[in-house]
Amino acid sequence: MFNSYEKAEDDLEHFGQKVRSMGRGFEEDKEFFIAASTVAKEICDFIKNEIIY
């Protein structure tokens, strides 16, 4: 199963967050930031589901 959270850039912009990793911003390393956001979203969804049940 492969997931990708493509709303990462919109979410960061909405909350006024500027991200950098090793000197690169979102535009220079989209794949990294989308991957990190996907993992974070999956963890949040998992935790939310665990709390509900």
C-alpha cells in the first residue's frame, strides 16, 4: 500500500509555516517534505482511530 499526502504544501501555507531541511525549502525538496507529511498524517490517523475505539 502506498500513500502520499499531497496537501502538505497547502497545509504549511495555510498555517504560515516555513520548513527547511539541510538548507532546502519545500520547493527544493518536495519529495522529502511530502513523505514526512504523509508519515505524520498516517500516525495522526492511527492515533485518532486508536483513541476512538
